[in-house]
Amino acid sequence: MIIRREQLEAFEGAAQETFRLEVAGYLRKHLPDHTATSSDKELDAKILRWQARAAQHGVVTERAIAKWCFLSLATNDEFDTLPEIREYLAQPEPEPSVKVSTLMDALYVRLRQAESGA
């Protein structure tokens, strides 16, 4: 069996669409207030944009991209424009997916502190 380039591209396109749908579902579940005003098409366009921005920083795994999308949505699309975040993302270590996980952890701590009034 020979798989032609067109078939491979079709599979990749379908896999990417499925991935974006999963990310959208995750975002709608965990950030409902942030996604309520976005149509599925609008949210998909945002995810595509965030995925491209993540790739500029070497973030390419699906898990890390999903976290990047969460961070983008939770911070009104601003987290990677902050100078201290840009500086952190530009550092050679740790590897990009670890950086995104660290940023997610920091956001979680900050949100918990805000909830407790600290």
C-alpha cells in the first residue's frame, strides 16, 4: 500500500481539525466566561492564531499548545506580550513545553491567591 502526499496531507488536516476541536472543548469547559461570546468559528480562528504564536516560541506539542491557548484566553490574549514573559520564553532553558507548564502553574497560584484574597 502506498500513501500519496495528498492522502497524508488530508490525514494531517483532519488531525489538526480534531485537535482544535478538542482544545475548544477544553477551553469552553474550563473558561466558560471567556468563551461564551465566541462562536465555534471564532474560537477556532483564535486557536489557530495562538498555535502559530506558540510555534514562534518552539511550543509544538499538543499538550503545550493547549496550555498556551488556555493562557492566551485567560489573560485576554496578552500573556506572551508582557516583557517578563517574552524574556522567559526567549531563554534557551528549559525546553518550551516546560516553560508553558511553569507559566500555567504560576497562573494557577495567582488565581488561587486572588480567590483567597491574599
